[in-house]
Amino acid sequence: MDLVVISKEELEDLVQTSVNKALTEYFENKEAKEKFKELKSVKETAKLLSVSELTVRTHISKGLYKAERVGRRIFIGRKNLDLAMQEVKSLKYKR
């Protein structure tokens, strides 16, 4: 084990950079976890909206809900779902 002598300023700088790096990593991980919490599966979305899973999948395929695919599973962002529910589209009947 080697003994290293550094000045007070160098030690403060070393501690400051280490703390900044640790805090940055912490908040990046926290944001990623919060983003994942905001995602709802098709089943959860159907239960939330009181509709069938097939209805949710149909709305995804029509583009009414923006969805993300993670592996084979499909997730819908809570913010995207709220925006889709607020948006009212005019109905055009085909005759």
C-alpha cells in the first residue's frame, strides 16, 4: 500500500467530482425506473379503461395509442394514454 500526499484543494476537487458522478448516476437510474413505472401493459390499460384487451390492441394498431415494444410485450406510456383520451377526433362515416 502506497501513501499518497495531496493538497487540501486536490482532495476537495477529488471528493467533489466523485460526489457529482455518484449523484448523476443516481438520478439517471431514478429517471429510468420512473419511466418504466409509467408504462402500462395492454392488460393494465384495458383494466384501467374498462375495455377488453382486444380493444386496446385495436387502438394501438390504428395509431390511437402510442405503444412501445419491449421484447414481445407491448407497453403504453401513461402520458401518451392521457393525451389520447383528451384528444377528440371527429368521426367520419364511410358510406
